[in-house]
Amino acid sequence: MIVCDEDDNIFGGYMTPSFDHRKNFYGTGESFIFTFKGGNLYAYKASLMNDLYCFSDEDGFGFGSDNHYGLFIDASLKKGFTFPCKTYNNDPLSPNTHFTIKKLEIWGFQSPESHDYHNF
């Protein structure tokens, strides 16, 4: 997932497995979040301090947690927030901890072994 906020800050995350509505956190230590600052890429891999990698429900979806999500996008896909969290030991991904989304891209990848893929 890649986000561009209203001030053209670019950041996002990679979630394993795919998004799913669950009552608990899910995913693996392969998940990470990232940001571009000053022309440099900063990637925050899982710290392994907890297993709160990903969360999604009817309110939105998020990466990491302890007291706050490292990155959260609301269900409208128009607003979000970013804070430091233990899961990814990250700095806020945007100078605007609460941001408005200007552009959002979400890509999904599927294993070739899956029987649910389509050839186009």
C-alpha cells in the first residue's frame, strides 16, 4: 500500500497475509511500513517486540500497535494517522500525524500455487 497525503508526503506498508476482517491482530514479521523523507527511503521492519502486525475491521485497517497504530487508514479511505509504535519501532511516517489522503494505491499479490488466480 502506498499513500500520498495532502502535503505530498509518501509512505505506506506491506502486509502479510492479505487484508481480512478479524477480531484480533494478524500477519507475520514479514510485514513492514515505510516512508520517504528528504529523498531517502526509511523502512521499518517488524521489531519482534510484539505480534501486533496488522489489523482490519469495519472502521479501517492498521499496521502495528501498542498505544497507537504505526499507520492507520479509516474505512472511508480518506483519512488516516501515524504514530510511533513498538511493533515497527518507527517514527511517524508523515509530519502530519493525522492526515488526509490525496492518493492511495493498494496492490495485492497472489501465489501462483493458488487455485483462485485468473489468467488474462
